[in-house]
Amino acid sequence: MKYLLLICSETADGFPGATPEDLDAEPWVEEMTRRRVRLDGNRTRPAEDATTVRVRNGARLLTDGPYAETKEQMAGFDIIDCADLDEAIEIAAKHPVAKFGMVEVRPFWTE
């Protein structure tokens, strides 16, 4: 089953108290690639760089920056393919950001 891991900070200013070494995801990426469960992933630009797109009554409406004001900010994503939710949770808990932010585990729809 495929899952989206949303890698998030719990504050708008990133990961207070974490060093770059604390947040180094490369060992996690290497392990999950070796296990053949990580399909894709990347860091994302800050919310200020986002563009929100809506279509209302046939008109395209654009908003610069995030649509909603929240303390939590998405910092990246990973797509994993696991046997079940338990394995997905185990993988998410190993991500270095889980110690300083949060990792949301969200299943994809299945047909």
C-alpha cells in the first residue's frame, strides 16, 4: 500500500533546537531506498513561495503564499510503499524530522 509522508515543522520558523546534522535525512533515504520502500521524495520551498490556485465561476483565482495561516509548515514529502500501516508508521518514526517536527502518514486511495 502506498503512503504519503508529509514532513512538517511545528513552527513557522522551521525546527528550533535542531542542527543541520540532526535533520540530515540522507541516512534515512539510503536505508529506505535499500529496503525498496521509498518511491520518491523531496524538500519543498517555504510556504511564502507557494501559489494557491482556485477556479470559481470559470475564473482562475491565484493567491501568493499559503492559503491558510498555520503554525505547521510542510517542509517536504516522501512516497513510500509498505505492507501495511504498521510498517509505514515504523518508517515515519525513523525519519529525522520526527524528533523535531512531525511526519503525517496519509494513505493513498485504493481502487
